[in-house]
Amino acid sequence: MTANAKVWLVTGASSGFGRAIAEAAAAAGDIVIGTARRTEALDDLVAAHPDQVEAISLDITDSQRIDAAAADILARYGRVDVLVNNAGRTQVGAFEETTDQELRALFELHVFGPARLTRALLPQMRQRGSGSIVNISSIGGQLSFAGFSAYSATKAALEQLSEGLADEVTSFGIKVLIVEPGAFRTNLFGRDAAYFSKENPAYAATVGATRKMVQGSDGSQPGDPAKAAAAIRLALAAPKTPLRLALGGDAVDILTAHLDSVRAELAEWEKVSRGTGFDTE
């Protein structure tokens, strides 16, 4: 490693945002440890940057493997400068359609796995006095709609963990960045990547529309993952890294409308909300 090279650990690096972030880091001269369940998907990136990129097998829902991988990386590289918790998948289904097993599996992937990996690396970052934790969320981290209750629930949990974490570690020189993409041309909606709960005909008019949207939009999303990776690098390099970074014009529009709606509803019910305290004598 050169003196200025950063060490990146990117989960789910075989495609989508993870792949784009790994490519951008390698192109900048940094060291990249990319994780994937099937490391052969990273063979070409390793071949292109044999002295900079390493691929390791990691199922982010395997707690023991997370601990072992983190310990091995720290032993060999000495540090991780940037952790990118990116591994994930789509889950589409009505609240009633979603089983306990499906919901628990999604929380393991989007919340418990990233939390465990972050905890494994955090002490070294804290002791060193520097480091960045990038958690790939979604616009679904702040809002939800028919068919995405389970997916959005996991992203909201990840965001609140991240917000509290940021407040705890800023004084140690550690940055926390929550990334909230809109529709990007990743494989998230791909035939082999998107997961659908068993359909209940009662939700055909609501969740059915979401199913069709997911099934029909793969490959036509407006967002460019390479530009997303560049934006993430820009945010991390900024003197004041934002807590949340929306990506895509659609994300900005949707989140703005959502926040306006929340503010309007709060104002509408403000008198009732404020009137719930004990009467003063």
C-alpha cells in the first residue's frame, strides 16, 4: 500500500452500487476488499488491479464468518478506512403476505449483518481516530408504500442505527454517511435478485402495481451507479460530510414531497399534539 492509499471494505461488491464503488476506489489508487457470495463475479476487477483489489467470500447473514473475516482483514491490512455496507436485495410483498421468515431474513441481511460488521471494525477506527462508515439505504428508509413495507422497515432501522451511531462517533473522527438512492440501474430489480412474497389476490390493486413496476423496470432506471459512486466519494471527502445523501433527481423529489407531507400533517394536528400535557394550576 502507498502511504495515501485508503483501505475500503465493500460488501456486495459483485454488482450494482458495490461494484461501482469498488471500481471507483481502485481507479483512485486505493485498496479494495470486495465481498460477495460468489467471488468469481469479481475476477475481472481483481485481474485489472491485482495489487489493489482482493475478493473474499462473505455471506453477511453469517455472524461467525463476519467476525472471522473482519479479524483477518485487520490482521493483514492493519485497518479499514472506509466500510461500505451495501449487500442487500429487493423484497416485494404486502404486509399481510410477508411471512415471519421472510421478514427476519431481510432484517438479518439489511440490519443485523451490517451492524455486526460495523461493530467488528469500529474499535480499530475509534482507536485510530478516523474512518468512514457508509450505509446504503434507500428512499425507502424515510417512506414506504404498498408492497415495500418489509423492505422499507429494514432500511428505516438501518438509518436510525446510523443516525445514533453518527452522534456517538463523530467526536472520534469517524464519519457516518447514509445513502438514499432512488431508481438506479443496478440488478436490484433483476429477475434473479428481486424477491416476491406469495401473492394474495386481495392486494392486486395496490401491491400488484408495485410488483409490475419492479418486474418491468429492470434496465430502464435513470440512475447511473458510476455517478452514484462518484457522489459518495465527493461526500466523504467534503469538510462536512452530510449524514444523509439522496441520489437521483427522483430521490430528491420524492423525499422533498414526503417531508412536506409530514410537516403539513404535523401542523394540522399541532393543537391536539400540544394539548396532551397535564393542565397547569
